[in-house]
Amino acid sequence: QLPDPATLAALCEELARAAGDHVRARTADHGGVARTKSSAVDVVTAVDEEVEALLRERIAAARPHDGVLGEEEGASAGTSGLTWVVDPIDGTVNFLYGIPSYAVSIAVVTGDPDPLTWTLQAGCVHAVAGGTTWTAGRGLGAWRDGERLVPRSAPPLAEALLGTGFGYTAEKRAREAAVVAQILPQVRDIRRIGSAAIDLCLVADGRLDAYYETGLNPWDMAAGALVVAEAGGVVQGLDGGPASAAMTVAGPGPLVSELTAALHRAGA
Ligand code: IPD
């Protein structure tokens, strides 16, 4: 029998805090870029790799039969039906530059570790620099530093502060820039915070009204998406189905509908 969401949420938080301690210890002397991935600007530091190794070790010790899907090492299948979806540092470019918006993101899912089909069981986003921690468990709610998050009412799109982000290839950025050019004149303003996990948690908090991004990976969004949903918000794709690599839109339901319509008109 699988552990319940409360037990899994506690384990997500324990793992995220342990990983955060490691990142904090390595902040001053992180050694810079270790390698690049999809393009020259898609960077990995040694700390990303160290933290993923640490998380895999801890997960194997606590839950030896679970699978793991991680940003740096990919997928290792398990047999229990649970898969941990981990981003050792979401916001790696901020980490590299000392901009304090980066987080450890850990979620645990049942089903394929694919946003179109998974069921999110629990998740934790631990913002390393400020120490803020968001945790959620399926059906239980979401918390920021132990304080329960409550559903929020939505402003109209014209008064909304949005978050978004950009991918790492020139082709993706050209498409994203064309969409931003259409959306920006229709809203209060747009922030590019640099960590999708933190963007989603700020939506859950009400410090961003809504968020959208194309091309997210499962580890960027898993924990944050559960935090939004368990705080009473909506996370979906452009067609109203599950969020995916194609598009993630998050916020209070009525604003998500208005933003989705604007994204359609903008050719997203
Ligand atoms: C990135 C961040 C960024 C988002 C990118 C992600 P990483 O994750 O979440 O905000 O715009 O799409 O890839 O590379 O820092 O783990």
C-alpha cells in the first residue's frame, strides 16, 4: 500500500529542505557553469548535479522501490507505482548570477511521470535564498511556511500582474516573444522571475495574479502545479485539459479563462 498524501508531503518537505541546505552551503563558491544542455544558454552547475545525486540517494534510502525523474539524470523506473519528480535547482540562471529566486522542487506522482496523465500526490517548493517553503498534498490543501493558502478572487485580465518564462532555444524564444508582444499591452504588467516553480507558488499566494509558459518540463511544474491546485486555483493547458509542455496556464479560474482566450488570440 502506498503512503498517504500527508506522509508524502512531509517527505517532500524533508527532502527539499535537505537539498536546500546543500545549495545554501554551495552558494558562494558554486564553480560556475559545468556544462550546457539544449543550447549554449541552457546551463547546468556542479551544484545542480550534486543536489540531484543527493536527492536520489535520499529517495533510494527512504523509498527504494519508487521511480525518479530528475532534470539532470533523467528517468529511473521503480516498481511501487510512485515516481519522484525532482528539479534540484529550478532557476539555475538566477543561482549562477546570485539573484535570489531559485528553488528546489520535489513532487511525487502516481501514473506515468507525464503531466498529461500523472496524478500529483504531494509536492514541495523550497525557495533556497529566502527560505520560503510551499507544500501541498492531494486533497489536503497547500501551505506556505505552515500557513494554509486560501482561494483568491481574480482581477480582470486588464488589471492582472502575470508571470511568464522563456525557453532556451532561439526558435522557442522567437515564438514566446511574439506572444508576449500581444499579451503585454492587455495586462497590468508581466514578470519574468526565472523559476517556474516559484512563479506557480506566487500565483498560489496571490503575489502574481496568473502565470503562463510554454515548454515547461515535468520537473519545472509538478510541485508548483499541486500547490496552485490545492490552494484553490486552476492549472491547465490551452485546450482546458491538463497543463503540459505545450502550455501551462495557472491562476484563479475566471482569470485563467480570460488569459487563455487572450493567448489563443495571440497565436500561442
Ligand atoms: C527554468 C526556469 C525558468 C523557466 C524555464 C525553465 P531551470 O528551469 O523554471 O523560469 O522559464 O522554462 O526551464 O532550467 O532553471 O531548472
